[in-house]
Amino acid sequence: MYHTLSGFRNTAAALLNAQNKQLKFFADARKYPSLLDAALDATNVPVSVYTNLIQEVHNHIEKMHRYVRLRKKLLGVEELHFYDIYTQLVPNADRKIPFAQAKQTVYEALAPLGEDYRRVLQEGFDHRWIDVYHNEGKRGGAYSAGTPVHPLVLLNYTGTLDSQFVLAHEMGHALHSYYSAKHQNFVDSDYEIFVAEVASTCNEALLMEHLLGKTEDRRERAFLINHFLEQFKSTLFRQTMFAEFELEIGKLVQRGQTLTADALCGLYRQLNQAYFGPDMVVDDEISMEWARIPHFYCNYYVFQYATGYCAAIALSRRILREGAPAVEDYLRFLSGGCSKPPIELLKIAGVDMATPDPVRQALSLFEELLDEMEALTEA
Ligand SMILES: [Zn+2]
């Protein structure tokens, strides 16, 4: 695939260059100090949130390298390549989970969010908010749409552990929409993308804690923890790497340089080496990956997956630790829609994304999980 993509490397570079030049034109015309400032101002997110994220991940990048080392060891390969990244580390622990059971488990797992939250959740389960299975002509994936009547959720449920997490995830979006629509006027009811993945991921984190709390079985724990570690890898580390790529190419354009295929491939390769560390063989092919990431045309968008993930981890910890007062704050956050800037809304819930703390907390949880995974898989 990357060889084919390489045949179009100059076209892809010209497109990404034009995208950034366009953003530079608007940023200059409106007197923003940088492309990044111009893009983040749309949702009132301070630039420091973006740069803190990259800085903190850099400070702890050794943890990611440790995970790569563990993956290499568990797969038993002499060389670890990028195509080994998606292979299951703990095979065959996945059982079929009927949908009724998945609903029950999610309901139980979200007990820490209180009875009001669970009442709405049950209402969604009982009143056909969800289109569950795949069907002829139905699109793939999963999403939730907030509508004025009630949220609607599309799933393609297959009975895997993953599917169960998707159910918790999408119901997180759905209940965020529900609370915001209930408490805000129509104009302020739709939440910003910066906070959008918080409610969904918080549910996933609570489900994970619930499942881990229920099992002492080594194999099952390893399977669950691996799922969690993978999420950290793809949501926190990888999206931050994308964010850093965007930051760097924006700086080049800011200085009046042109984004050539050579420059883009070189930078992308370098970042992969830095993020995945010495145990990953960085093949030439991966240098082309930038050309297939559509989000690079969304102007500094992807960092929100990483910050949202950290905020969700911090909030789930707070809810489990402090109980009722934390839940009350969390429900006020869910009810806020876009009535305040996203950073302010998250402060209501008890997490301050203007500081590096939430990113640090998430990274320290990653380390704890890594410790347990190493211990569990010691033969
Ligand atoms: Zn989502």
C-alpha cells in the first residue's frame, strides 16, 4: 500500500502544503502569531494545552519504548516491525458476549456515576435508542447522534470485548448529548470536539476498572490490560505523535518553506523513531504514512483525542476515589453543552487541562498497567 502511495508522494505533499499555506494566509490576515494559534482559537483552547501535551509525552516516552520492548518479547520475534503492532498479544481469551449481557455489564460498570445517570442509560436501552447489529446496506463503525427528541446510537455489535467497550463508549456520547440538551438552550446544547471524547472514554475507563475488579484470572487480566495498553498506545502516544508532526510542518510553513515529500517523509520517519524507540524497526515504508491520515487536513485536530483521553482517565479516577461530590461535578460538566469554553467546562468536572497534571496522571496509570502486564506475562 505504501509503495503505491509513494507513486503519488509529490501530489500528496503538494496537497498538504496547500492546506497549510491556506491556513497561514488566514492566520496572517487575522494577525494570529502562528498557524496553531489561529486553529485553536476556534474553540478557545490555549496553545499551552497543545504544547504541554507534547512536552509531557516526551518526558515519559521511555514508557512507550518499554511497551514496544514487551510487545517484541511476547510476540517472540527477532525484529519488531510496524505490521506487528496490531497483532493480539494475548490470544483466544475473547469470549462471545451476548448483547443483553453486554448491556447488563455496562449498566453495572457505570454504577459509580450514580442512579440518575443509570436511569437515563436504562431508558436508552429500553426505548430503542440503539441500532445494534449490522444489516444489509447499513454503514460500518459506531457513532452517537444527539437529536432533539433523544440521542440515537449506531452500533455494529459483534459480541467481542471490543464491541462491549464500543457500547459503553457510544452511550457515553449519548448521555452527554442527553444531559446537555436537557439543561441548555438549543444554541448552547452541542458540545465542542475538545470535550466530546471525554464522556465516552470515561465510560470505557470505568468499564475497564469494573472488569479488572471482577477477575483474578491471570490470562483474563492480561487480556484486559493489553486492551487498555493498546488504547494508550493508539490514543495517547500515536495521536500526540500526529500532533507533533502537524506542529512541525506548521512551523516550516510559518518560516516560508515548502512542504516537499522528502521533508515530510524525513520528519515522519524521525518522529516514529523517537516515539517507538530502539526496539522497533522503522522500515522506509512507514515514512509515507502521513499521506494517508485525513485528519492532517483538519488543522490541529488530533491532539484532542490525546487530551480528551487524559481528561477522561483523570475524571474516572476522581469519580472512583471521591464518589458523590465528583459525580455531581461530572454531571454538571455533561450538562454544560458548549455554554462555556471547553477548558472551563472540564474545570467544573474537576480536571484542569491548562496544567500538565492530567497528562502526567494518565501516563502514570500507563506505567502501572505496564508493570502488571510485565508481571502477568513473566513465564
Ligand atoms: Zn467517540
